[in-house]
Amino acid sequence: MEAIAVNFRRGRHVQYPNQLILQVNGISSKEKAKSLIGKSLSWISPGKEKKEIKGEIKSTHGNNGAVRAKFTRGLPGQVLGTKIKIE
């Protein structure tokens, strides 16, 4: 299963680089997104060194099937718009 990184979790003054809002392919309601809570994620960086950053889906975000994920370390800005693998 795959998801697309939509944005970092943020407020008006603060951005959390280790938390992302993800839109999962095929999920369009909050009820379906609740079944994904607790699943693990991995993002593999582009370039010569393929670094893998792991994370976990923590909660839903909004009513249209988006989820909030927390990663072990901060993610670079190039993660936005890329695919993240859900295991």
C-alpha cells in the first residue's frame, strides 16, 4: 500500500519535521483511515545513499481519509509529494 506525503504537521508558527500528513491511495473516509492506525511506514531517500526512515501512523487527520504519521527522525523537504510505503 502506498501514500503520498501532503505536508508536514504544522501550526501557525511551528513546523514538525518528523510528522507528516499523508493521503493514502484508495482511502476516502475517516472510518477507513482508522483501520490504518498503528501500521508502520518507510521512506527511502533518493540519491546514492538510499537511507530509509521509518515511522508509524498515529491518527487520522480530517474527514477525507488523511492520516498523521510520526517518523523516528526529521524528514527533508524533498519528501513532500513523494510516495511512502505502508507495511
